[in-house]
Amino acid sequence: MKIYNYPSKSAEKRIVSIADRGLGFKKKDILSVTRILEDVRKNRDKALIKYTNRFDSPGLTIESIKVTPKEIDNAAKKVDRSFVRALNRAVRQIEAFHKQQLTTSWINTKRPGTLLGQMVNPVDTAGVYVPGGMGGKTPLVSSILMGVIPAKVAGVKHIAMVTPPTKNGKINPHLLTAAKKVGVDAVYKVGSAWAIAALAYGTETIQKVDVIVGPGNIYVTIAKKLVAGTVGIDMIAGPSEIMVIADSTANPAFVAADLLSQAEHDILSSAILVTNSKDMAKAVALCVDEQLAVLTRKEIAGKSIARFGAIIIVPDIDTALELSNRIAPEHLELQIKDPFAYIGQIRNAGAVFLGDYTPEPVGDYMAGPNHVLPTAGTARFSSALSVDNFVKKTSLIQYSRQAFEREAGDIIHLAEIEGLDAHVNAVKIRLMAS
């Protein structure tokens, strides 16, 4: 990894190149996805099975696109006890965290003659997209947990899961076992943009949902962006990213491992170390080279590090945090002597990991907070997937005659300023009647 001194022109250029990689989409990809969405909207199951046969599973039929109870039962026999044990712990801890996010309806009558409040209700239906991962060879079980559990906690009545099938029309047993554990109501063997279209518009086989969540490739991401408004979505997520802020007390091998844990996701992933120690910068650069050489996904991680990786030396930790707030990383690790002394300075980050023994993977799988996080600088204005993504908040308003008459003059004045005569009349007609 290349080392930069900050502030400098070279460091600034590197930071800008990383921060500005953004969420841009090619016009041809947007057009392709638009055509797929429209095809599924019009032709429903016919289009759905056409794309599934063409790109994923040539022999799959529309009749077998929904996973059966027998398939789920058979899946349970194919996973080992250690997986089930880890799954159960993750579910318990993720569920406990998300239960803390629940909000309740409320009513306030403090202002004389008025009743004001808010009703909090879950959406009726939700769809969770789960990537297949190398044709089912790398099942993203954690995507099920992070998408389904907050929906369940919110009280969503019907949750559908979509995931691309393998070539022979199967779903990885670990995915099906996890889906059953968290209470998914229906699992469908469909992926990519046509799966998003089916969830957004509905087909003869797949029910239309109110909210779609979950990560996916560029076609899934574009599809979610295009159907947003027809349905709710969690976010438009880009490539994964991590920033580690480390001082001289950090373990360089730990830092290097954490940087590579994100670099291995995608050649567009970003991994940045910011440190106030030159010795730490050099040590981490060496450790990255050593660890990269033995990684299974070293080609992907290597390209990611070369294109969007950096080690930046800053004068002090305060400067590091200023830089972090500017970049607004998805994952921010503080591997410094006293991380709690600095967390008050953090404004923009998807999730913050404190101390040497809190690597990013604990958040991916087990800690409890959601790992669906804002990327590409969007942590400046958005948050992690949560229970809030699955609820609606409806205002309640009631005025007595006395309260209405007390405020009517001001309401009329504001409506007249806006030139809305019918608004004025709706108030005046009641004053005349009283």
C-alpha cells in the first residue's frame, strides 16, 4: 500500500479519487435494467422464468420457483451442528439489538383543546434480497439475518426472500436453514433485477411487497433505485469500505487484516489506514503484502488495494477524525489507546468499531447492529438498516372548537400569504358556523 503524508497535494488527490468513486451507473446498464423491470411488470411470471432460465437455471420451471417445505426440511439435514450453534447465537444477539430500536405510538394533550399524536405501524409485506454468492458456493447467510430480523421485530406480517438459484435449480442449504430460523414466510429462486421487479410489481407467483431490502450486484442496485417510490427500499449501496485510525499502540498485523477483510469484497472496495505514526504506516504496509500473498481472493483484494487503498500519515488523531468525517466511511475502526476519548468527534460513519479486538467481521456476523450500512459518503445523511425501515409513522390531530377558534386567525393569515383561498375558506366557514 502506498503511503501519503497529509496534508499534501498527493494525499489530497488520492483521497478525492477514493471519495469520488461514488455510486455512478453506466447508461447502458440503467437502460438494460429498465427494460427488465418493464418486461416483468407487463409479462409477470413469463418474464420472470425467462430471465431465470437464461441467466441462472436453464431447467427451472415457474411451478418450482417457490421453495417447498420439503426442500427446507432436507436443507436442515445438510448443515452441521457448529453452523446451527453459530446461527443461533447470531440470531439472538441481532434480535436483541434491534428490539432496542422499537418505537411506540404516542398521544399528547398538553395544548388545551388539542390531541396530537403519532401512530407507529409496520408495513404489511417486505422482500429481502439475498445474493447467491458464486453460484451458491459462498452463501451470504448474514444477509438473511440482517434483512429479516429487523422486519420481524417491527411486526411485518409477510416476509419473502429472493435469491438466485444454482444452475441445477437449488438453493444452498445454509441459506434455507437460516431462512427457516428467522421466520421467512416464502423463499423464491429468483435473482438479479427480475427478482426486484417481481417484488416491486408482483407476479402470479410472487406477491408484491411494500419494502425491499438487501445487498446485490450492480443490476440489483440499479433496479432498487428505479423502483424506489413504487416500494420502499433500504438504501442505494455501493462497494464496501473501511477506514482504520491507528496510533503507535496498534498491532500492525491486526490493522492489515482488517483492511484486507474489506478489500477482498470487490475490486471497487476501499481500504484506508490513517495514522499519526510513521513506523505504524510502514509496518502495516509490510503486513498487508505478507497477508495478501496467501489470501484466496488475493487478486480481488490486490486490485482493490491498488486502486482505492491508501495509508495516510496525519499530524495527530484529531486530524484523522476530521478526515474521517469528510470521507464518511461505511466502517470506521479506532485502534488507538483510548478510543472512547474520541468518539464524541465522530459525526459521519456507518458503524464504529472500538479497540484492538473489535474487527469489522464481528459486526458483519455476530455483534448485533445491522451490517447493511451507508457507503460512498452517504453516512453524512443516512443510517444503517433498522426497524425504522419497516414501519410507518402516521400523525393524529384533533382540535376542539375552542382550540380551533384560538388559532384560526393565524391559520387564515398563513393561508392567505400562500394564496390558497380554499384553505382560507375551510377555516372561515367553520368560524361562521360557530
